[in-house]
Amino acid sequence: MPPHHGLYASVLAPIAAAFFASSKFLQTGPTAVTSLLAFGALTPLATAGSDAFVAAAALLALLVGVVRVVLGLLKGGAFAVFLSPPVIRGFTVGAGLLILLSQLPTLLGAPRAAGGVLTRAWTAISDPALWSTEAIVLGLATVAIVRLGRRIHGMFPGVLVAAVAGIVYAESAGYLGATLGSVPDGFISLQLDLPWASIPALIVPAIVLAILGFAEPTAIARTYAAQDREVWNPNRELVSQGVANLASGAIGGFPVGGSFSRSALSRLAGAKTRWAGAFTGLIVMAMLPFASVLSPLPKAVLAGIIIAAVINLLRFGALLEIMRSSRPQGVLAVATLVLTIALSPHVEYAVLAGLGMSLGVHAWREMRITLETHYADGVLTLEPQGVLWFASADGIERTWLACLVQHPEAHTLAIDLGGLGRIDYTGAMALKTMTDRVEAAGIEVEWLDVPPQTERILSKVSPDMVPGAES
């Protein structure tokens, strides 16, 4: 995107969000992951940086806004956080790697090559003759200023210091490398001449972006609400983030979201109400007439700023922790990471694949019911543990019959349901069918420890399965 559109996305979005926000610390604006998702959705539609690309980005922001507002009004806050943490973590690390690789050619001062992110990064890395020592020094110095500044103090304005230093250097030393270029002065205006015919191509990316992009502000708001013992409403936050995207798209911006780093800074600065975000937007608006001062900023400095920011996304330790805690969930996280890189720029497909895999893992686990058995004096006691639903009913029936075959002398079958977490209608019918067969064979059936949450469905299917229930 042309640089001044990033400023547009930082103006009205936080102001609009403040009117509906539930969290008083959440700062709304451009974020790395949201921008990467938007880039993947827009790349097939237009050439990056072109007028058509800019217009499509604004349209995507409007669609994201509509999806979030609708979800919020329908109280879909719980649905918006449906993605599992392993999927989010795997995607976030993969996205961070892609963003870092996308900035390597600029950091090295190499010319922009053809191809995707991985191809351009490899072309730049593999040919040192293309490198610019001046650009590398500027970029690495920027990373150091931003990263070390945070260690000095959370309020240290590392990005501002690096940007000012870069501009001063470029102006005084006659820097000949790539710079930000023309940044127009002036105030914002409505930009509604958009490619409305592209809506069908942007619907799925908009839905993915609306849901996945809400995961970060959700985590921010939840964390601070818990720390401050305050009530937080995800549905209000969905509406807030939706309206922010509508505002961004209406003035030529692009999809926005909640930022961890900016929200943490807002809290550290002593924000007391949600209007802190609105004041952020007003300050950026006040700077728009002077935006041209950014024109001499070396792109290597900008690359350093982006790399310093996305380093926080590369939490490989979190992936190892997931793997140690649960191998299936760890594999899911790593698979999502690999797909994010392999499918770029269409990273939204990696998210959808991760969602499908997480549902598959969940279903696979829920299909596994363990059956503990105890036999004494002609009484065979069965203790199923797990969730009895239509996908697991067949498995427990085969295991049950195998236990009876092993104890042909059993005259009583005691079924202890205390270890079952939930039973659906199919599961209840399976229990009835199996016990009918057992009773037909002359074996007495006793029911033990029927959980309250399963009594209702069991009593509907067969009152005999609930001790004390009337037939």
C-alpha cells in the first residue's frame, strides 16, 4: 500500500472504535497479521501498490467491518474465538516468518525481484552483489534502537527515534537508497468509488480475516480485564472492531485490528477509559497536513521497524510447549505453520485448513471411549469414560460385547455412567439397544451413578436406565 494509506487506517479507525469498545486499553489500527491476511486476499485481484489494489483494500476493510458488526449484533463473540490456540499460534509464527522474509530484500538494499515472498527473499539472500552496506547498517541499527529501547523502558519511543534518525541521516548524508517517496499532505476524505464487483472474490477472505483478526484483540481485552477485575463484553468488542474497519475502508484505508504492543503501551501510559484510542486517532489526524516530512525516510529503516515488531510473533518456544503438552495439538500447530508458509500469499487457506484439522483432531479424540471392567461373583461392572455420541456409539458397543464374551458366567451387568461427560440421542439409543439384547439373554442389568446431565435424555429414551425413574 502507498504509505499514506497506512496513516488513513490509523485515523478514523481508533476514533470510531472508541464509541463501542468494551476494553479501555485496546488500541486499534494496522497490525502485522491482519495486513498479511489482507495482502494474500488482494494479490490475485490487482498489482500491489496500484490504484486498483488500494481500492480493493478499502473494499476488503468494509467487508470485514460488516462481518464483525453482524457477528457482534448476533452475539457471536464466542464463535469469533472458535479457532483453537494451536492453530492461532502456528499461523502467527508462520505469518511472522513470512513478514520477516518479505522485508529482507529491503533490509539488504536489494532491488525488488519477481515472484512471491519466498522467491524474492531467496534471490536477495543468495546474491550479496545486490546488497547495500548502507541500507543494512540503517536497518540493523533500527532493529537495535527499537528492541533495546523497550528494555530501557516500556515508554521509550524507539520507532519514533529510529524514524527521526533515519530522516536526519538521509537528508544530511545524501542517502541514495530507496526512500518512502511522495507522501501527500492533507486531510482525509470519503473514498467510496470501489470495485464492488470484487465482493464475491473477497467474501471468504473477509470472513477469515474478521474471525482470525479478532483473536488478537480478544486476547488483549481478556488479559487486561482479568488483571483489573473488570467485565469485558466480546460482542461489544466485535461491533467496535467492525465499525473501526468500516471507518478505515470509507477513507481509503485497509483492514485493521487490535494491537498487543500499542495496547500495552496505552496501559503503561496510564489510559483510564476507552477514549484513549480516540485521542490516538486525533493526534494522527493532526499530523496529516505535515505527512510529507516522512518522504525522505529510508525504506531500510521502515523494514527494520517492521522486523523489530514481528520478532515478537516468532514464539517457537510456545510451539514446543504445545508439543510437550499434547502431541496431536503440537502437530496441528506445526502443520498450520507449514501451510501458512507453503500457501502464501493465500494464507487464509492455511487458517481454514487449520480449522478443519482442529475439528478433525477433536472428533478423533471424542470418538475414543475407554471402558474399564471389573468382575466379581458373577457381576460384570462396566465403567465407560468419555463422550458417548453418534460417532463413538459403535465403538463402545463392540467393546461391550467383547467383555461379555470374556465372562460367559456373568449373571449381572452393572453399568456405571459416572465417567461419561455427555450422551447424545444416538448414544442413549445405543445404550438401550445393547441393554435390551443383554436382558434378552437372561442377564440382569443395573444402572449406577447416572450423571444429572444425562438423566434427561436417558429417561426420554428408556426410564429403566435411570434409577428411581417411573416407567
